[in-house]
Amino acid sequence: MRLRCPICGERDVREFYYQGAAVMLERPAPDAGEAAWDDYLHLRENQPGDFEELWSHDAGCGAWLKVVRNTATHEVKSADLAAGGKG
């Protein structure tokens, strides 16, 4: 699989590190309550199809990417800099 880094261009996936679901960018407020934090930390959709993921370009520029990938076919639909990322 190949990912397109907005800074470095298309690269082999081995240059990147999977960081988890992009929902991690939607962190609750510190005082949001136990239920909000439990949902944020532990509950994830696990359906086949398009899914937003976070990847970091560890062997490259170090940028964090928000990648939309089809989990059934592994087709990468888009890769953009993640909000608040290093890139």
C-alpha cells in the first residue's frame, strides 16, 4: 500500500506509522464527564468501508496525516495534514 504525504509525495506505507482512528482528534473537554471520556477512549465503529485514520510519517517529514481508507479494499481515498499535526 502507498500513501501520499502532502509534503513528501507518494511513499510506501512502511514509512508511516498507524496512530488509530481520526476520532482521536475530537478530544472531549477536560470536564466533559466520565461517560464522554469512556466513549472517546474505548468505543469505535468497526464497519467495513471508508474510515478516517491518523498516520504519522515517521520515516519522512514527521507530519501527521488524516487518511480516508476503505478498510475492505485498502484503497486510499485521501491523505491530508491532520489539524494540529506537526506537518
